[in-house]
Amino acid sequence: MQVTKTDMPKLTLARYILETSLMFYEFIGVSESLMAAAAILLALKMHDKETTWTPILQKYSGYKAEDVEPLMWELNHMLHKRRVMYDRLETVFSKYSHEVFFSVAAVPLLPDVYTLERPVQAPPSSSPK
């Protein structure tokens, strides 16, 4: 992403997040651009927890922080659930564990703000109206 000068490992991490989300039906109704924005924010935060949604990201994505952050936390929850409850869904994880993909599947997740018992779900604000 040239606009924010994001490096390839972070962009690859965002791709890993998005590719993993394809296995979760709950995100089917969420716009692709919002999914991409939330995945970018999550990838940036996984590398630096202090990262925030900047005015540049808002300008070029068209989304405000309050639009992106609820979905970002759902994607983070999805990654936790995938590791613990859906560990048999390993193809994408294995792919992104390789050095050619910067081993991004091994990047530590953010703490989950939800319990593991809670199902993965798209935030109501991210569904089409």
C-alpha cells in the first residue's frame, strides 16, 4: 500500500487475515473494501499495538475508525477461534507459515476482546442496509 508506505510483511499479514476470513460464512455480506480496511488495521496493530486509524487511511479508504474497528476486532476473534476451535482449517495457515510469505501466520495475535465461546459474527454496522 504505497499511500501509507506499508511494507510487504504487513500487507501479506492482511492478505492472510482476508484469506482466512473466506472460511467464515459470517463475513459474506460485508463489503470487500471494509474487509480490506479492517484487515489492514489489524495487521498494522499486530505489528504495533499503538497503531491507530490515521487521517491518511481514512482519506484513501473512505472509512472512519468507528467503521473499521468493530470489524477489526471480529477478524482478530476469528483468528483466535481458527487456532483453537477450527484447527483443522490449516491450509491457509500452513501456506502463510512459509518464509516466502514472511511466516505471517506466526505473528502473535492481539488479545481477544471476546470469549472463545462467542461465535464469530460481522458487526451489525458492517452489513449491507
